[in-house]
Amino acid sequence: MEFNQIAALVVLVAVVGVLIHGKVRSDVAALAAAAALLLMGVIRPVEVQGAFASPAVIALACLFVIAYAIELSGLLGLLIRQATALCARLGATGLWLVIVLCGGASAFLNNTPIVVLAAPVVKDVATSLNLSPKRFLIPLSYITIMGGACTLIGTSTNLLVNDMARNAGQPVFGMFEITPVALIIAAVGGLYLFLIGGRLLAGQKDEETSVHGPHEQTGDGLMGDVELFAVDRAFDLRRASLSLLVFVGVIAAAALGIAPIAASAFAGAVILILLRVISPEEAYAGLRPEVLLLIAGMVVVGLSIEVTGLAASGTALLIDFIRPFGPLVALAILYGVTLFATELLSNAAVAVLITPVAVALAESLGVDPRPFLIGVMMAASAAFATPFGYQTNVLVFQVGKYKYMDFVRVGVPLNFVTWVAGVIAIPIFFPF
């Protein structure tokens, strides 16, 4: 092995170890890895610059600003309160309806503020109905995670996979191209939670948890300060109307192919500032740089694996193992590997590391890479098996006073259910 390959491999192993250990913030670990690669000459400054200015990072930053404007207007809190008030008289069915509505909103807005605002309301309504809040809070987190996977902008994972696929010479995804597959996975997963998962939690006592995992301080891929989204704002009709109008315009422009999502989101964020819907200071507060820097840092790590030839060597070994089984089994294996990895690493890290493998694997099998890329999108966000795999899991873990094993007991079967649903659904809509 050459020096650059050894250096890239050492940095990769080190950053993965740090992320699993969980004592250092994910964004700091990713940036430290990028800096080490740059200092050793494995990555050139121009490649680092490209990672920080990638369309995925630009789109995400601007979407954060737009979503924060919607939240500051009080619209999100108002919708959640109204939906809950409307459905409270329906009992448990009404709470499930609220959860589904939150999942639908997560397809377009960041699911963290949605869960921050909805979780206490769901808990209070469940208690008033003499129902265990534990039955509903974990499903709230899981369904918003699955809802986020339903559109290109619903989660940073989808944007990042799309960006890396574009760099690999693949055509970009449309705004709603992945929606049919994601809806099937979400429907199957939601049905499991409604029929089985919620009942597994219904008998749990509301007691303080004494189980603390190694990721509790940072969360595995924990993205940002929860308190940033913790206040339910007073409703402002002007700000709400303008921010919602701009957001719909951004989605329409990207969906109709008028402009790339990065360009339309950038224009939307600037328009909101010019219209004084959100101040420059508020826009900066909503940027969530820790998420953006985590993604940029991990993109640099992924590039180092690619430019040194390590990705090609590792993929060749994987391909030799998988090729005899055919594309369907290959998709199932890739989906499973991604599911396992996302429980240990941030979804950004998983997307960066596995996307190039997905493209190379498909090309070696002589099939379209699109089914494999969608498999990575769906699986990289599916962190269900631990309370620290996704930020919304951390939130409901605290609000619901769950035990660690509550997530394992409900989340592991959900992983398997969505795995099977994904492997079946993907080839139907995206033939090999």
C-alpha cells in the first residue's frame, strides 16, 4: 500500500472509532479528520474547498434558514396544537393521526423542531386520556424519521447521497422520485408500530431511566442544540404566510426543474431576509453549522478513500463476494450493511462511505445504480435500534423516560420489517 492509502485508512478507522466512542462531537471528529488528511497531503485544498461548497451543503444550509423562519412565525406550533386539539377526542386513534401528520410534515421540514414541539403535547394528551405516553413517543420519532426519507429534501442523507451520486457521474434525483418507495417503507413501518410496536411499549411504567449509553452526551450523530428549537413561538400571520409561500416556491421550482434545489433554496433564504421575515441574526442562528460541518468533513474523508484507490480495492473485494448472488441479493446485502452502519455512525458518515460502493457494485453487476442508491438513502436514515442513533430518538428518550432496551425491543424488528419492505419495493419502481 502507498503512503496516501495507509494515511487515508488510518484516518478513516480513527474517525469511525471516535464516532462510535461518542465522547467527541461528531462535527469536531469529522473536521479533525479532514484537517489531518489535508496536512498529510492526501487531499488537496481545492478538494476540501469543493466539499465545503458542495450543492448538498448549500441546499441544506438554506433549507435550515427557511425552516427556521417557518418555526419563528409560530406556524409549526399552531398546526401541531390545532391537530392535537382536533384529534384528542378520538382517543388513541387521534394521537396516531397526529403522529402521522408529523411524519408527513417531516418530508418537507426538519423533523427535530417537529418532535420538540409535538412530543410534550403528545405526552400530555396521552396522560389526559389515561394512556401510557411511552406507547406513542418512540413511534413519533420513528415515523418522523421515515417521513423525512420520503422526499429529496426531507433529510440531509438524501441530499448527500444525491450529491455524491452526481459526482460519480449519475443523474440527479428528482424531488419526489424516491417518494413511492419511501411511502411503502413508511406505511409498512407505521403499520408495525401501530399494531405491534406501540403495544410493546403500552405497559411500560413511567419511571426515570438509569441506563446511560456511551453516546448520551453527544448522541450518535446528534445534530445541534435542541434548545434552539425548544420554544413554541407566538403566531405571526404575515411571517407565517410569507415564509410558507417562499417555501412552497422553493419546492415547486426544484420539483418542476426550473432550478436546482441548492439554487432555489438559496434564493428563498435570501428573499426571506430581504422581506424581513427573518433577520440576518436569526438566519445565522438557524443555520446549524454543526450539521453542515459534519457533512463537509465526512465528504472530505470519503474523497480521500476514493482518490487514493482504497474505495476501488475494497469495492472489488465486496463485488467478488456478492456478484454470484445477483443484483437482488446484492441490494439486500448493501441495505443490511447500511442499516447496521447507521446505528454506529452518523447518517452523513454512512452516506459518504457507502454511496461510492453502491455505484461501483451496480456497475460491476451491469445494472442501473439507481436501486442501490435508493437503498442507501432509505437505510442510512433508519436508525431505530438505539436511542442515540438519531436526534429525535434522543429527544423522546428524555421526554418519555424510556430505558435503552425499549428502543432495542421495538427498533430492531422495525429495522427488519423496513429492510424487507425496501428490498421488495425498490426493484418494483426502479428495475435493475
